[in-house]
Amino acid sequence: MISSRLGLLLALAILVAGAASAAEPQPRVLQIDLDAVIHPLSVEIVQDGLMQAAEQDASAVLIRLDTPGGLLAATQQIIQAIVASEIPVITYVAPSGGRAASAGFLILMAGDVAAMAPGTNTGAAHPVPLGGQEMDEITKQKAENDVAASVRAVTEKRGRNAELAEEAVLESKAFTEEEALEHNLIDVIAADTERLIEQLDGRTVIRFDGEQETLRLEQAVIEPYELSLRQRVLLPLIDPSLAFVLLMLGALGVYVEFSNPGLILPGVIGGVMVILGLMALSLLPINWAGAALLLLGVACLALEAFIISHGVLAIGGTVAMTLGAVMLIDAEVPQLQIGWGVALAVSVPFALITVFLLQLAVRAFRYKVATGSEGMIGEVGVAKTAIGEQGRVFVHGELWRAHSSSTIPAGVRVRVTAVEGLLLEVQPLENQHRPTPPSAGEHS
């Protein structure tokens, strides 16, 4: 009797535990990948991801880093979003062989938990001036100290080695994952995201506002952040070289449509390419001197078709376009610049094609119409009959009805001065001998 009661109690306990576990939702971790250069679109992705995690009541956000660096302004916006996040943020350098250099190091330090995979490195966060321009010593020190103070403030709040983090900025020091863990720059080394989540389950972290929070990540589901349609389209195009190529090809397609109305396809494809190229470039810091050089290059190529410059305008336009392309993006990060190879490979063919097409268009515009009724004006023929109010002339291999304001004998060479439907108005050519009247056997 007792054993049966114990069995019943045990069964009830199991059912209650099962119901409780079923009622408790499984923890979720939203993973955001930053595996390219840090740019304004990266900011949008992180901000949207953090907002989505908060709305879905996720247990944590995992930002996986594998980046050579990027724009300082975009990096600062990402750090601000991480610091203000309602959800704990885990920054993780992965996979093995990856890195979080420069801007990536600053983002790594901002996480509630900083982690790295084996075989990764971080650091070398010395600020680089936009456009590569030289700064005077005072301005240079201001920029360095500003970034150093920013990373020091974040690492102190996170309880990490602020002095060494500052050296990574001022002295461009870099660290392996073992060195970073040994010197208290990171909290964990984990081979992959699953093992990282296992190690962090039950860990208490100190949020940026000083409050403590325990991570509940047992059997957490890792869900990747889903890019929006706009982000999926623009992310591959954020490469300035690709955006520049799209812009130039699109401009060429639009020009072909304007010079040959009715083709439709070049205009449609060209318009789409121009819009995509401009959208991608609008996300990057533009050097307006480079943009002005691009416009100057296009203007010189257009003038080449109208002005006899013996190639000076064409060469000048090509040089201006090439220099403009190289200077177009105001960033020192190599991945956010248009190289000389791309600039030349686009500018030279673009110049040759546009000059050729422009010359064809100008010549076609200047030529008189050679088809239809308008093409008859100015043609020379022979009066087959006497012409007054009515008569016939042989013009352009055909016999036409004709009339004239003066009487024209048969056999006189005439010039067409106007066309009214199928009736030609003609005038006799000057300085010609009066023709011999046609013989009786000659018929018109």
C-alpha cells in the first residue's frame, strides 16, 4: 500500500516537473555576424538586431566578429547601441583564424562578455585619419586620446584591463586569444558558439549601469539575425569598387537609351544600376572633390564630340574620372577604397565608348534626312514633260507628278524644293542649256 502511494507521488512529481519545464520557454540567443568592414550598414544591422532581441525577449545577443576594422563613426554608434542594450551582449571573435582588428577590438571590448575562439587575434586599434590626410601633432594627439578615453571608459565599466586596452589604441598593440585572456581583456575562450553558450550558462555579468544579471542559457537556441530585403541587397554592394562599376555601367546604359530612343532595355537596366550604385555609395563617406572630378571627367568626354580638341578633352576627361574614382571614398581603410586598377579598368573603356557614341549621335543629328518624303527635298531630276501647273519629273529612280511656279520645258534638269503628299514642287537648275525637244517617238 505504501509502495503504491510512493509510486503515485513519484509519478505526480515527474508530471509536475515536466509541466513546469514545458511552461518555461526555452532560452534564445540572437546571433549577429559582423564579418566584413565596419560601415554604416553594420550599424543598422546591429541596432535592428538588438531591437529585435528585446522585442522577442531573448536571453542574450551574440555578436560574432571577424573584421579588419572600419569607420570610426560607425564603430562608435555600434558601441553606443551595445552599451544601451536591454539584453546582455556577448562579443565573440570567431571562427578560428579570424580577427577583430582596429574597430573590431573596440566593439569586442564593449560587450558584457568578451570571448575569442582559438587561433584568433585582436587589437591594433590606433585611429587612422579619413582620406589619409596628414594631421598636425596636436590634432593627431586629440584623435588618439579621444579613442583611448572611449575604450578606457568601456573596459573599466566591464571590469577589464583598461590600461592594456588603451595601449592597443595608442601603441597599436595586438593580442592572441591566450594573451587577451591572460591580461584580462576577454572573459572566455571557446571553440565555437555552442561551447561558448555552455560556458556562459549561469555566469553573472555586470551591466554597464552597474546592475548584476545572471545569464540563463541552458540548452539555449541560437537564432541567426535575418537581414531585411534592403540589407540583403545593399550588403554585397557596399564594396565601393562594385558600387562604382554599377554606377558607370548604369550611366552608360542610360546614355545608350537617350541616344537610341525605343531600345528600352538599356535604359531600364541602366537606371536600376545607377540607383543601386548611388544607394551603396550614399552609405559611405564621400569625398566631394572626388565626386567633382568624376563630373568634370564626364563633361570633358561630352564636349569632345562637339569641340575639335585633338583628343585633349578625351584624355583630360579620362584622367579626371580616374582620379575622381580613387578619391571618391573618404576612408583610409583599404577595403573601403577604389583602387587604381578598378579606376583605370572602368574609366578608359567608359571614355572610349562614350566618345564614340557621342560622335555617332552628333553626326546623325547633323546629316539631313535621307528617307521618306523629306529626303526628296534638294534632289535633282529631269522634267519628262513640260511642267507648269502639272507635269512629270524623273527623280530618284521614280516618275513623280510635279508642278512649278514657272513653265519648265521637257528635258530640263530640275531641283525638288518642296513635297506636298505625292506632288513635288520643282525649280529649274540654273546655268543649263535649253534642251532639244523630244522626238515624236519618245514617250513619257
